[in-house]
Amino acid sequence: MDFSDLNDRLLFAIPKKGRLHENCLTLLKGADIQFHRRNRLDIALSTNHPVALVFLPASDIATFVGEGNVDLGITGQDMVAEAGARVDELTQLGFGKCNLSVQVPIKSEYKSAKDLVGKRIVTSFSGIVRRYFDALESGLDQKAAAATLISAPKQQPRPDPKTTIHLANGSVEAACALGLADGIVDLVESGETMREAKLHAISNLMTSQAVLICNSKKRHTNPLIETFKRRIEGVIAAQKYVLCNYNISRASLAEAIKITPGKKAPTVSPLEDGDWVAVSSMVQKSSIADIMDQLEAVGATDILVFQIHNCRVAEKAI
């Protein structure tokens, strides 16, 4: 690749592998960012937009965006906090959800993170954990200590910290069983790995999900950032909603609209039979079965549900 091809292109960082990668590719497709990625090449030029996709480890993306090496990126909130990066969070993406939790053996005497002050902690998130336990050592309670972590800049560690933090990049959950740690801090999604290791969570440092972030200084200088923010928000909304169409008598229309109020209001169209109307409304996909039952109960007929591939909707929730 001739790197002069990157000139005048928005640089968009995408996780190159791992738990966020496939979801990011779905978002790019929905936002109509077309590209071809060659084997073993971590840069791909969009064929229909002045954009270059840069495939990076998710743990590096917040730093690259914060320092202005790339303009836009997708990574986890946990990664942003670990990097201590100063970035703008544009929108939450709804996938990659997990908790960053303090965990100890089920039979352990430790009941809260406070009990681990002065003990040994093994984690892959040494930056977050160091700041958290420094805050506990300074006298903050657990809630206040956790509140300091989200998008917090890196801070100088406390002199002579009591708590020992060991960095491990894999098999963190085995540290207690091997006698290397009194507790660990790790991500919890389903909790299955935690339970198999005979651990349980005693404190939650933060909840995390994938987010779209941008460099603060470039946000208002490149209009493509806002364009792709809106496109990605449209893809996310389309994944949450379906379009529900049905016929209802005018006498029962008010009851039906209470069931399907839509984003602002449903679309109501007259039918040849003047006593009936057709209604079209966006509804939450997760509730569609119950909604269809309720519509049928108030007399709706010909209830049809259509998938939405993309949309632009108002912020008001249904």
C-alpha cells in the first residue's frame, strides 16, 4: 500500500479480532462503508467514502484516538478507562456488555473490595485497578472509588501503595488457585468462567460496552464523524425495532395506539371501508409477541411484522 493514499481520509480504528470484531463489521456494513481488506494488511481503504479503516487491538484504540493518530474508533468503555484516554464518547453500541469485577474464591474470607486493600491482586487492567485501590487507600468508599474510573486521565500512583497489583494478560482466573493472588479483577459476561474457577464477584468497578469514540479536537472539523455517528445509530436502532402493520376499526383505534405509540406517533391510513384504518408503527423487537397478542385482543386484524435494515429515528424511546 502507498501510505500517501491515507491523505485526506478519515481514519477509523476497528478491533482487529476478539469479542468486538464481528459486531463492528456488521455496523460497517449497515453504515454502507464498503471496503476490501487484503490478507495480513491492517489498513483497508473504503471504496465509496474518503475513509481508511485501521484494524488495531481493541486495547490500543482509545490511546490512538486520544492522541489523534486516528480520528474515530470502536472499543470498549473498559479499554477507554484503562488507557485513561481523553476522547469523546459519541454513542453506546449495545454489544460487548460486561462488568469489570473484583473476584475472590467462594470460600474466601474477603467480602468486599475494601477487604483486599493491602493484599495481592492479579488483573489485565492494571491501570484501572491501581487507580481504584489507590482511591480506596485514600479513604474513598467503593462507590466513590469506582466513580473516578470512567474516562479518567492517568494519575500518578500513590507513594508506597499498600495493595500489590500484578499484571497478567491471560488466565487471570487461575491466579487465586495457584496461590498468586488473594483476589482478581476481570471482565464478567455470562459469569460461567468465574463460576468454573470457583470464584464469585464481591465488588463491581464498572459496567462496560462497546462505544464509538472520536478525537475531541477533530470532532467538529471533519463532518464525516457526525455522518457516521448518525449512520451507526441508525443501524443500532434498526436492530432494536421492527415495523408493525395492522388493520383496526376506528372505534378501537385509540386503544391500539396505546399499544403501538411509535416514536412520535403511528402512521394511520384510511381503508376503502370507512370504518377501518391501517396503522403502521415501529415497536421494540423484544416485545413484538406480546404486542401482537394485545393488538389481537382489541380487534386488530392482518397484523404483519417487517424487519428494519436501517433507519433514522428521534431520540424519544417507544
